[in-house]
Amino acid sequence: TFFNKNKLNLLDVGSGTGIFTIGMIGKKYDITALEPNKDSVDFIKSKSKSKIDVIQGDFLKINLKKFKKYDMITFNKVLEHVEKPILFLKKSLKLINSKNLIYVEVPDAIAINDKEEGKNREEFGLGHHHVFTKKSLKNLLRQSNIKILKIKQVREPSSKYTIFAFGSKK
């Protein structure tokens, strides 16, 4: 396997209501969720029954001394909400172990071609500072010193257009 460890340290940045992190309970992860919204933090704590270490804060402002080192850091539908995603990703590299995996998932700008909704789709919603193409996500990851292991465009069962990527610290 990639890590050769019994339990992996996972940091999920921008956890929202914790759908991803709560779904990881019971798997071989020691999970930390970082979320700026207090209501979401309280929800994750309640639903996870304290099986997830939940930290409230803005990732760009928070002191990294509150964190340990992680084997995997995930950004699920987060970077489109961040004004400076390169700073965000570069800061995360300070928290990663030598053997590491970074997962990024963002809305795909190809959604603009959707015949029914086009520019009115959720991918272009309020609160999004960015929309990505496969090429722009590759550029973002490279500028952030992340080696791309896999990048793929998908259409989710929910009909969202998404690009996901796996990478590691160079």
C-alpha cells in the first residue's frame, strides 16, 4: 500500500457539515476536521460522537501549532470558496508527512455548457471565487508545489460537474 501504516492521520479542510469526515469513521483514519462555521463544527461533533477531532477556524489565520502532521489532507469543494487557493495549498504542505496524499475536488467550468441550466448551475453559485477547468486545476496544483498523481473530470450522480485530483508534496 501507499502508506504501510495501520492508522492514517487525515485532515479535512473546510469540512462543512462533515458528510465526508463522518463517512470516514470506522475506517483506518484518525480524523481531524477543520471548519470555520461554528454551527457546522457543533453538528460534526454531535454526529461523530467525538470520534472526530473538530477544530473551528479559518485555515489561513489559524496557528499551525494546533495541528499534528498528516498523511492525507483533503479539500472537498473548498478551493472555489477561497480567494487565494495557492496560499491555502502551500500552507497545508507544512502539515504533511513525507509519505503523503492530497485530495482536491472542485466544480468543473464545463458545466457552463449544460443545455438546461448553463451559467445558472450551482457550480457558479454565490460564494465561489473560482471555477476550474482541468488545465487551471493542474496549474494551481503545480504552482502550489503539489505533484499531480491523478486528475479526472466526472459528472456526479447529483448531476454536478466536478474535477478531482490526487497529488503529493514535491
